[in-house]
Amino acid sequence: MNQWKNFSKGFLKENPVFVLLLGMCPTLGVTSSAINGLGMGLATTFVLLMSNMVISLVKNQIPDKVRIPSFIVIIAAFVTVVQLVMQAYVPSLYKSLGLFIPLIVVNCIVLGRAEAFASKNNVVSSAFDGLGIGLGFTFALVLLGGIREVLGSGKLFNITIYSENYVTLLFVLAPGAFIVLGYLIAIINRIKKN
Amino acid sequence: MAKRESTFINMVLTLFVVTFIAAAALGFVYDFTKDAIEVAKMKAQSEAIKKVLPEFDELGDVCKVAVASASDSVEVFPAYKGDKLVGVAVKTYTNKGFSGFISIMAGIDTSGKLFGYEVLEHSETPGLGSKMADWFRNSEKPGQNVIGKSPESSKFEVSKDGGDIDAITASTITSRAFLDAMVRAFEAYDVESEQLKIKNTSL
């Protein structure tokens, strides 16, 4: 019951993108298509899950004053693992996410969860928390990327839905990200109120 | 378990152990993925070369050619069918894109004409500059087509600047960058063809 709460809060109640407004840089940067959002989201989920687990395991061994650098090193190690694995086995996705993969290191969601949750809770709770927040982030990125892709290039997951002649190019560009995100946040707030 | 105290020796030890384990783990993963990354890169490159050149059996040795217009050298891949040279693929680049670096594989046949190109890497605006992947090889619109052209027959500049190539609508900067990369490819081709004596053996 309690674990379910740790897991599910990431989707709506504490969704990192729509509610906490954390990690805006990758959110706005990579979501020009649904598949990019999915790739970025899953990469971040993996890092969140692993770093949350490891940090909750070693939290008592790490003196308080050096905890942030230690956490960063742990997170950076997992990000590099993701980067190398993606480069080796999904080079096309790696190419389109490019710069944003190493930037997961400084994604405030990851360090935020390490500091606020994993360093205070046991390993099982931390794993559920990391998974929940990560999948909530993925959900938000896919939603944002999907809407932008449909409006901006007439496709969804690279499948053409309508002709490119009728698209509003604005939505795959930077302003489109802000506009769609704004409307999504408004809708989520409305849903949460009811 | 009590929390470890923040004494100097504890902090130094902890940081050392954490970084040591992280480094060891990364070294292991790097070793594990190194070959796969290399294979993936080579595959992407050889597929691009196949697309930009006439049919060939084997690739000659890669040469790095220094060009006058740029500080970095470009890679040139001669392609042979039997013993005969059919063309060279030049991995050219430009830094003048709307978002900086663009890398393009350009195939030039033995008569010095562009046979094909393939954009390898770019971060141009999707829907605008990214159209360069197809724009410059549209055989229905000769104004914007670069295939079959050479610097001798046409001026590789956008029509706005007095050249012979029509720029991508709303992406003049990308178009200029693309042509800049093409010019560099021809430059490397000229340097290389003298070395390979292409002009003597095949013409």
C-alpha cells in the first residue's frame, strides 16, 4: 500500500514536469517528437532507479559534508553507463538525443530525489520512488513530445497522420514547447482540483 | 547503523572509495561496449558511402586530406570496382550551420561531378534546415538539385548570393552551410585526385 503510494505519486500528485516543474531543460529540449521523449524518459528512469537504490544503500557510509559530491559521482557513473550502452546498441536514438544524455547528470530531478528521498528512506521505498518519478517523467515527455509531433510535423511515433503541408511548424520549435507545456500544466491542475 | 561522522579522514576516504568504484565500473562498461560502438559507427559510415557512390566492390584506404579553407582535415574514401576507381566519398563538414556543425558524406565520381550526398550529423531546426537531407537532390527541380553538378559547371552558392543553387525556403543559412561543405568536399577531391592520379588513369 505504502509502496504503491511511493510509486504512483510520480504520475500526477508529484509529477516532476507538470507539478514540480523540475528538469525543464531536457523537457523542453528533447520533446520535438514522441520517440525522443520516450528515449529520454526511459534513460532518466534507469538513472533514477539505480542511483536511488545505490544511494539509499550507502547513505550511512557517506559523511554528511561530502554527500552531494558523492551522490553526483554515483549519478554521473550511471549516466555514463546509459550513454555508452545507447551509443553501442541504439545509435540513431543516441544521435537525436545527443547532448541531453550527459545532461541527465545535472538534471535536478535525479539529484533532488537522491537528496530528498533516497538519503532518508530504505532501499525498497527508494526503488519504487525512483521508478515512479522516472515513469512520471517519461509519461510527461511522451505526452508533450506526442502533441508537438502531431501538431508540428503531422506524425506520431514517425507514422504520418496527415500531410506535412498543413502542419504548424511552430510546435516543433522552441516556442511550441512552452505553449504546449503551459496548456498541459493548466489541464493537469484542473484535473487535480476535481 | 550510525551515520559516519564528517571527519577529515572519513571524508577523504569516502570520496576516494566512491570515485574509485565508479571509475572501475565505468572502465568495465567501456571495455564491454567499445567494440559495439565501433561497429555501429563503421556501419553508419559505410552505409552512407554506399548511398553516395556508384556501385563499388571495395573501399581503398582512408586518407586524411588537409584543405586550405579549413583547419581540420577531411577524410576521403576512394572506392574501386575491380581495379578501376569509380569515385571517392568525402566526409566533409562545415561549422557555418544555423546550429553550428554539420557533417555530410559527399560522393564524387571520376568525372568530378557530385554523385550523391548523405547528411550524417546536424542539429539544424527540424522542419526548416533539416530539409537539406532531401532538398538538394530533388531531380524535379533543377534549380535546387546539386546532383550531377560540379564547381566547373555551376557556382556552388545560393542564388541570393549570386550562385546557381536555390536555397531552402526560410533556411538560407543552412543552405549556405551545406554548399560550404560541398565546396570543401570538391576541394578535398581535387587535392586527392592529384595524389591518386585519378585524372591520368581513368580519363
